[in-house]
Amino acid sequence: MKLQSVYAAGCSGSAPGTPLQGRVQFIALFERYWHSFPDCRLVVNFLIAEDAIVAVHYTFFGTSIRSFGGYPPTGCQLRVPGAIFNLIKGSQIFEQYLIWDDLGPRRQEWLATFLQKTVAE
């Protein structure tokens, strides 16, 4: 399934620090993810749907090989919980709001660096 068919042409929403307007911006956001974390995957922990509203709690997994959102590439596998809230119209996403633990990757990178230094000593 192509993302063009999932998002309505006039969709809107946001990701942390990033307002999104239109299908092209949503697709560009996900392409940046795939570029920076080529092995990324989302595990759906649970999904709740009622009428036109869909809420998803997920865990993101991916190895950081390129900088993304202010995070330098580390080669570390990241695990980041998050949620997506969608408004569906005509079987397409009309509004979408993404949130995630933005400090989680920084804590994980710090811990990995700390452990590497500790083992090296």
C-alpha cells in the first residue's frame, strides 16, 4: 500500500515540533525516518477505533545510521514509545497527530555511550 492512498490530499496534523499540512509533508516525514532508520519498524501495542477516530499506541524500533531531528547517527538501536491519533474521512487519514517520547533516544544514546566508556576503562 502506498502512502499516497492512505492520506487525503488536504490532510493536516503534526509531529513533535513539526506542523504538517498536506499529503506531501506527511510522506516526506516518513521518508526521513526510512532514510535515517532504514531498518525501522513500528510495533502496534494497542489500537482503539470508534467512528472516525483511531488511536494507536506503538513502539518504534530502528538503528540510527543518519542524523534525524537533532539526533546524531550513533549506530545504536533505539526503542521509542509513541502514539498516533487519526481522524478518518472517506477511508483516508484526514488529520493525524503523532507524539513520542522525545527524550527517550537521548537517554538511550547517553547510556550506550556511558557503557562503552565504562567497558573501555
